Amino acid sequence: MKFISTGVNGFDKVLGGGYAEKSLTLITGGPGTGKTILGLQYLYEGLKKKEKVMLISFEEDKEVILEQAKNFGWDLEKYLKNSQLEILTFDMPSTHVVQVVEKISKEVRTHKPKRIVLDSISVLSLFAEVAAGVELANSLDLNLDQLKLSEGVLTIGAVMGLLSKIKQYDNTSLIIAEIPEGQKMLSRDSYTEFICDGVIKLEKNEKTGKREITIVKMRTANHKLTPFKFIMGKKGINI
Ligand SMILES: Nc1ncnc2c1ncn2[C@@H]1O[C@H](COP(=O)(O)OP(=O)(O)O)[C@@H](O)[C@H]1O
Ligand SMILES: [Mg+2]
């Protein structure tokens, strides 16, 4: 089996080489735990290897992303110019989930990136719920308040559809999920974790003040279940 480097040497070691080729891994954790940085570091690793990569962001503007990367010495602008890197951002309240899914599918089909990072599925799921709810309400001639949304059922179509589309193409990718602090679920929509081949959890240990990374699930590695400590250094995440 072929493994794709995560961009973090120590993490590649514990994973037996990296993420399995053509796998989809869920990166989950609370706010500020390093999910976006782990994603950017993974993409940057691909860029250095002359691969095509894609960042899909529902969280931040392009300028903010470029600035955050620059703080770690990752010059993404250079790769935007030579078209190795594509950054898709969506302004969610004004873009319909169906349009988002169509746009992403089209860009993935056209550019065929080797690595995709989607940051984050939680935002998309949230709007998938709202959009599905509005459509259902309209079709039943009800207003939204009259309709009790059944979360899982409504979101599952749009989000699962997108993930399975991404998986069809030849890429090794990360899906980021933001979980509220203290929550036990790994993603907002608990089914996302079942579609993914692996689940990685990032945390800040309040007692020790240390950052931790846990391999919750990884089909391709015989891994420890206990957390590994990591640091956020000058050049990104280091284990
Ligand atoms: N240049 C930097 N050097 C060290 N740590 C940083 C730097 N920039 C951000 N951080 C740390 O990383 C955290 C944000 O990481 P990020 O990946 O954006 O989190 P999230 O999990 O919310 O996506 C910040 O809260 C801060 O603790
Ligand atoms: Mg983030």
C-alpha cells in the first residue's frame, strides 16, 4: 500500500507512512486546536512535491488563509500563480448547498487535485439542514417554524453526496469537522465519521496546557489509542 505524507514527520511515523493513498480522513476537534493548520501543512507538502492540491474553505477568506500560511513560512501565493493550488471559498448564507456541491464536483473533476482539504464540513452541514428545511417547508406549504426538522435525515443527502463524489476521484483528502468544546461526537453530523477511512482528533489538554492528537480510527495503521503530544512550532505542527 502507498502512503501519502501528512507533512508532519512524527505523524507519518505513527501512521506507518502517512494517510493511505486515496483515503478520506476526518480531522476533528474544538476551536483553535490546529485543524486548519494541519490541513494547510498537508497541502503544502503536496505543493513542494509538485502536486495539484485544492483547499475548499467555508471558514475563512482567501487573504486570511494566505496570511495564516505565511506565518509558518508557507508561500501559497506562488502556487496559486502557477495553478498548482486552487482555493475555493464560499459565502454560505448567499450560496445554496446544491450549488456548492455542484461547484466543488466540477472543480475536482476539472483540476484533478491529488490532495483536497475541506474546511469545514460542519458549516456545510449546518446550511444543508437549513436549505433542506426551507425546501421541505415550501413543498408542504408551511413556514419553517411549523416544521420540526429531523436533522440527520435532511443533511445526509447533500453532505454524503459530496463526500462520495470526492472519493470517486483519485485523491487523498482531509475533511475537517469543528466540534463544540466538551462534546462527545466527532462531527456535527455523526455519519461523516463513518464515511471516512480514518478519524483524527485534535485537543488542547486544559490540565497540562499541551496540545494532543489522537488516532481514533485508521483502517491502514496498527496505531496506539492514546494521544500523542504535539507542538505548534515556527514551521507548523511537530510531533
Ligand atoms: N504563528 C503561530 N505560531 C504558533 N501558534 C500559532 C500560530 N498561529 C496560530 N497558532 C495557534 O494555532 C491556533 C489556531 O489553529 P487553527 O488550525 O486555525 O485552529 P482550528 O482548529 O480552529 O482550525 C491558534 O489558536 C494558536 O493557538
Ligand atoms: Mg479552522
